[in-house]
Amino acid sequence: MEISDTPPLSKAPRSIPGKIYDVLSGFGLATITMLLLGLLTWFATLEQIDNGLYPTLTKYFDWKSFFLLPEINGKMVPLPLPGGYWVCAVLLLNLILGGIVRIRKGWRHYGNLIAHFGIILMLAGGGVAHHFSERGNMAVGEGESSNAAEDYFEYVVEATEIKDGKAGKIHVIRGKDIDDLQDAKLRTFRLPELPFDLQLTGYLKNAVPVSANERAPDRQQLITDGYFLMEKPKLAKAEEAERFTAGCYARILHRDGTKSEPFILAGASFRPFSYRYQDRVFTVDMRKRLWVMPFTLKLDKFTAAFHPGTMRPAKFVSEVTRIENGGEAKVTIQMNEPMRYEGLTFFQASYGPPGAGPGERMYSVFEIVRNPADKWPEYSLWIVAFGMAVTFLIKLGSFLATGSRKKRHV
Amino acid sequence: MSNSSSKAGRWIAAVLALLVLAAIFTNLVIDNMPKGEVRQVEGYTPWSEETLRIAEMLPVQNGGRIKPLSTFAGFTMLGLHGARSMEVEGSGGKVVRIKPTAWLMDSLFRPQLAIKLPTFRIDNSAVLEAIGVKPRGKRDRYSYADIEPGREKLVELAKTYEAIEKDKRDPVQAQTIDLAYNLRNYESLIGYFGFARFGVTLHGSGKKDVPDQHADISAVMATAPQIRQQIAQTQAQGQPMDSHLQSLMQQVFDAANFAKYGLFILPPADPKDPIWLSAGNAIMVPITETKIDPQLAIADIKVLESTARAVSDEGAFNKELVTLRDRLAKRAEARGEYRHVPLEASYYQKNWFLYALVFFVFGTITALAMCTAGQGKAALILYWTTLATTAAGLVYCIIPIVKRCIIMQRPPVGNLYDTIIFIAATSVLIALIMEWMTRRRFALGVAPILGTLLIILARRFELGDANDNMDPLVAVLNSNYWLTIHVLTITLGYSAGLLSAFMSFIYLLMRGLGLDDGDKDIRRSLTRAVYGMICLTLFLSLIGTVLGGVWANDSWGRFWGWDPKENGALLIVLWTLSILHARLGGYIKEWGMHFAAVFTGAVVTFSWWHVNFLGVGLHNYGFTAGKGTIWQFYIVILAILVFGVIARAIEGSGKARAAA
């Protein structure tokens, strides 16, 4: 007879909250949510062939997706499925209620308890990484140093005063504060250290300024200084989102209540918007966010090696010096061996210039990730492995001790 | 279950078993038979065994590593011919079987015979029709001499088709491009020793009515400083180059070009230089004044010339070939690159997996006999015979896997071919351990069948893929630590999943056909064993998947990227978790457990194989060999499930009638 991990239900009539609790913590819900998640994963795997990874993930696993209809080979499958985000949420609830709270407690069941706890930690790690991690990249040439990373996706608006040809303090408006300003929605940003405020509107995730003389606006967009913002087509692949260039309309609001003509801020522009006011010069720009590292990284040498006589990469190695507070440390960053330091992880991501000849000066591109849950999956792995090993070894022991081996046929 | 229905079930099982055996036997024979009709090649004589033994140990740089000539020959022949052997009718009407090293030796040293060999596999005769060559049938093999008249048209068509996007090319266009590349690669082999056979003609060297003289390329190379000096002088004087010198240089460049790509056989003297030279590269060394020692290049070319010219005299040829092999091997050894060449040559000579297959097939026959033999002495003998042959098959899988690890200097699994042989070995091993734990014969019965099917799959895959499966890995996979702990764990999960599916298939077959005589004890025992295998599958797949995430986090900076391979692994985890939770909740009992376990086979197949064909993701291998096999496997699984459902319905209605 199989050993059940959940205590049997009491024969006494259950209250409605009790019944809800039973359902939420039951094996039935666990089985259904895991099957649904499996089905969603399977459909998402097939659908990304035609539709690309990025839109498929949004369709299947975004919190805004409550129900969806899968597609295979471009044809809709008439099977409504719940959104993956909410299936995961229900599964997590079931895991906590059934796998931690309701599960039988005793030495034979501690393995399962530990494994469930490990999985919760893993899912929590995924959530923390999703909501709180930051990603960027840093390109450094051989012999050069850098202490700033550029975000892959986040566009910000920067305003600063130019004095003696140099930029003063940079005032940054973060992407999360402007990416909802679509269509006519506008927001004013107070800049107390500057003699004006900024009003932003008409934000587009991927757009370019286009001359109205060359092309007429297709959606009655605002034309300013002969240009309007044209939305670029949505891209399918996740990595293509890195090449998005955001844009919006802006207006300067003076303290005296007057305001400038609207102007375009665009990630695709080569130069910032320049503005003269009260004999002072200011610039306003839209660009990918830069974040400053707590240390400087100098690329001493980069090596790209290929298996002899082929274009099959063998190794990419960056030998760097980490400079901090006057101290220096030599570090090697290569594929599968990132540098982890002060909550940041540096990965070997790319290099250039493409097709560089011998002796040519190379540059190396590092992907930089700040993920508070960086090591959580690894910790949870050991917890889950231990828990499952305990459970299955107990079961194996019981199988060998009481199983049918005694009644062997040979 | 009544005796009559049990007897009928046994007959059905016996017929099924015979069909399976016949299919396996046919497959074995077809795989090992030379393909195409026996072509007559006038004057063809086989190479002696001694010559071939010397030749196969020549080191060659190819695919990013140093390998024996026999390996290079094997995969080149597989790529062009689609098989590792061919048969021709040679001198005196004698049928000769030509294997890879002999085929390559023909191509290099006897091109006049080689061009008549049916080297090229053409799967669609429309390709030949398009280039104006008369085809023999829809699918056949052709010699270079057959195709050569349409060569120009072929190149022209291939260039046109290459302009079409890869995904949009139709099969004929794709095969035309492939044939053009294959022809070019083959020409680089048959023209390789042209420099040695013809040398250069010194135009105007002969006196009146006397033919022009010939010289060796190596001799011209030795005079390179003087040639350069003369060219420099004429250039300084602003005069055109002497026509004799111009002709000489043109011949040298042509010879170098023909010998530039076929075979990278000359290890450089500088240990820091990783790239070996072809004969064509060596010819150009003294002429272009590179950093490479010109005297070494001249000496190398001299040895190659003597070898190629001695081909008509077997004794002399073997002597020259030994000199060449020893010279190259010594230099490769000094660079630390010859260590595994003899081991690899012997690996392919021994044909380990073919013997493993023979043992597994024999084990399958005795296992099927064992299942029908009951409990007597004969059954005991069959039990031990099955165990011995299966164990022998396992040993014949483990030895080559270990040898491959030594040759590749990495853990056993790094590509799809590796996974098949590893899963074959480990699933058999797990089945034998299961047998040791249960002693119920069902695990032993499954082991040789699974071994047989997987080794056939490995052979089929190697044929279809035709790529050297021991070539080095790309940078991101190049981590012995992660290859050991992640890849092996996940692959072991596949083994356990497939084994559980096969054991449940046995259960459905036994119960459905009444082979177990209604013995509940056997059923329970098999169910417990399958339950254990599902637990093992979950354990290995979950740990393997998370380890993969941790590896991805170290390589690409993200734990999970919804890559199809990652999703496939997650599907196994979710499916096995669902089975265990459904069982704990009482939603599935014995039948349900086995239906679910059989379906695990489909989930594992999707994760292991199918995702590789989707053409997206970071784990996409970009091949097409074996795609049809997946669908056949899915259909078999579906058929088993349908059979199980019918069997359950029949059993249910029987019980209902009995109760009434």
C-alpha cells in the first residue's frame, strides 16, 4: 500500500473555508496545475517557432494574460488555457498549503517537506530575479578602463546644464516613470535644481523620428520641427528587444508658467536636444540608462581562440584588472567562469571587432547582472536534492525490505 | 483470465515478437550491406591489408582536432556515399568490398580508378536531370565520371539556388547545392597528389625535336630564392616577367591550389602554431617567405612525391607510406598530438557497437523465449543466457564509451550521438540493477530489447548525420565539470524515463494479452518497479534541469530562458510530478500509472530528440537526420496506449459480466 503524504480528511462535515482549504492544498489541484503548466510549456515551445520567443512569453506567462488560445503552425487551437503566471501562482499557493502546512509531519515525510521548501525557495528566487534584477553590458577595449554599464532595455531621460563645454549634474528620469505615458497621457517631472520642469507624453517603446516631408504621419502623430515619431514594427526575438529605440514628446515648463514648443526625444537620435534659457545652455536626452559600478574594470588582454582550422569557438578569455579604492586585483573572465563581486556578476558575452586580424586591438563585451537571488537556485537545488534523496531512499529501502524480491521468480 | 484467452495472448505475443525480430534482423542486414548495384570498375585491384593498416594511422587535422586518416575517411565516405562500404567488380570479375580507408586511398593515389567508383549518393534523380545527366533510377549512387559531364551546369544551378533563403529552398534545390559542394570536396581529394604525379613542365627546356623536361615541385621549391630574386630584378627593371618563368609559376600555383584543401596532414614545426598544413600550403611556404621553415616544407613535399609515385609497386609504396607515417607521427608526437590517434584507429577497427548489437539481438531472442518458457529448467537456462548476453552487450557499450572519453578528453556526453549510446548503456545497466532488486525477469526481458533499439538508433543517426561525433565542443559547452554533473544527470533521467515506459509497455502487454495468468503479485511488483523508475526519472530530471539552470546562469547570466531544450526537461519534471501526485491523491491506480508511464516515453522523446528539430533556441543542433523516427515512435506509443485502453475495457466488461 502506498504511503500518503497528506493526512486523511476528517469524516466530520467541513465548513466552506475548510473545503476551500482542502481544495487549495490538495493533490488534485497540484496535479491539475502541473499538467496545465506542462501543457502551457509545450504549446509555448511550439509556438515560439512561428511567433518568436518574446511575444510567446508575453502571451503565455505575462501577469496580464489570464486566458489564451494556443497556436500551432500558425493555426489557432480551440483549447482555452489559463495564463501561465496565474497557474504558477496557484501552484505556489498549493505548494505552501499542501506541501508545507498540510503535509504529514514525521521522519518518513521530512524529505518531502524539505524538497517542497527547496522548490518554494527556487520559485521565490525566480520571482526576486524577475522583479529586482538588473542587466546591462560594458564594452571595454584592450588597455582601456570603464566603470559604467549600459542597461539592455531601460531608456531614461537625462537633463543637464552645459558649463564651459562640460556637462553638469545629470538629472535622470527613470524608464518606469515614463513607459506608461502612451498616446495623450502626460506627466510633469519637477527638476528643482534646474530653472524649468519637463513634461513628457506620447511614449513609444520602439520608435524613430521621421521627417514629415519624407513621409506623412500614419496615425495623426504630432509634427514638431518638421518631424514626428513613427512606431517601428514589434520584433519577435527576445534579443531584438535590446535593439529597441524608445521615443517620446517633451515640453519644457518654465517657472514663470510659460512653456517651450514640444520637441522629440528619441533613443535613435544621435544628439541630445539642446535648449538655451536665461543665457544658460541645457541638454535633454533620451538614452539607455547607465549605471555606475562600485569599481573600475581595465581590460588587460582579450583572447579569442578557435579550434584549429575551423571557425568553431574554443574559448574567449578576458584578463582584467579590478581597480577599487587604489587597490588592484587581477581576474580572468571567460565562458562558464564569470566574475562575481559586490553583488554584481560579469559574464563574457561578446567581443570585437568582427574578423579582427592578428595584432589588432580587441575589445570585450561583458554582460553585467545584479541579481539579489543569483545563488538561490543553487541553494534550492541542494535542498531539493537532499529532500528527494531522503524520500526516495526511504521508499527504496522499504521496497527492498518488504517488496516482492522475497518472492523472486529466479 | 481463462486458459484459452491466455493461450491466444501468448500466440499474439509470439507473432509480435517475431515481427519485432524480423524488423531488427532486416535493419541489421540492410545497414551492413553495401548500397547500390555492384559497379564494374575495370582494372580495380584492392589495397593490401598491410597498406591499409599503415595508411589508417596517418594523422590528419580535421574538424578542429587531430584524428587518424581512417576516421577522416569514414566520415567523408559517409557524407558522400551514405554508407561505410561499397562493392565493385574489379579485375577478373572479382567482387571487392571497399571500406573507407581504401576508398580514400583510391581517391588520393589512384584517381583514375576512383572516379569510376559509385561514390555519390543521389536521393532525387531530378537533381541529375536538371544538370543533363541521365539518371538510372529515382535514388541511386553515381561515380564522378557519371556526373562530370554536368559539372558546369551543376555549379551554375547551385550558385542560383544559393541566392534563395535556406528555409525557402525546395528539396531538389537543397540537394543540388549539396551535390555541388560534395563534388568540389571530392575534387580536392582526387586532385590532391596531382603535384606529385605530374610535377611541372619546363617549357622550352627540351632542344629541337626533344620533348620538354619535367621537374619535381620540391625541386622548384628549392630554387625559390633564385626565382624570387629573378622576379624582383625584372620588376626593378620594369620589364615583364620571362614567359618561361611565368609558365613555371602558374604551374606551381595550380599544383598548390589543387592540394590546398583536401588533407591537412603536415604538422608545423613550431609547437605554438596550432594549424597543420596541407601539401598546397607547404608548396607555397618557400615561395611566399612565411615564418615557416622552407627546408622542412621542401622535405615534406619530397616525401609526399615519393609516396605518390610509388603507388604502382605495392612493396615500394608501403615502404614510402611507412616513411611518411613515421615522419608525420613523430612530429605530431613531439607536439603532443599523436597520443590518441592509434587508440581512435583501433576504436573504429573494432566496431564495438556492432558487436554490442549482436549481443543484444541474441539477448532479445533468448529473453522472448524466456518469457514463454514458464518456470522450468529451460527457463532458468534462458534466464542466465539472457543475462550473460545482455551483460556482454553492456560491456561492449561501456568499453567504447570509455575509449571515446579518453580520445575526446571529456565526459561521455557532449552531442546527440553521445546521448544515444550513453542512454543505451545506462538504461541496460539500470534494468540489470532493477532485475537484481526484483528478480522477476521483466527488467531483464526489457534490457536487451531496449539495448537493441537504441544501438540501431545510434547507427541510423550516425549514417544520417555523417559528421564526426568526436569533434571538439564549442566554447560554451567546453566545461568538463558541467558536462559531468548536468549533462550526465539529465541524460540518466532520459534513460530512467524510457526504461519506465518500456516496463509499463510490458505490463500492458502482459495484462492485455493475459500473459501473466492474472498473477496479481507480478502485476504489483511491476507497478512498484515502474513507480520506482518514475521517482528516479523525477529525481534525475529535476536535479539535472536545475543544474542546467545554474550552468546557464554561469554562462549566459540567466537561470531560465525558455529555450526548447530547457522546456523539454521541465516537461519531464512536470509530467513525472503529476504522475506521483495523481497517484498519491488516488486519481490513478495500476492501469493509470502504466498509461502515464508509457506516455513518459513520448515526453522524454520530445525533450531528448524532438526539440532539436524545432530550429530555435541555443541547444538547436541544426540537423534533420532521424526526424521521421520520432513520429514513428510517437505512433508506436499511441498504439500501445490504444491497445491498453481496449484491454482495460475488455477486462472491465469481463469483470462486470462475472459480477452479474
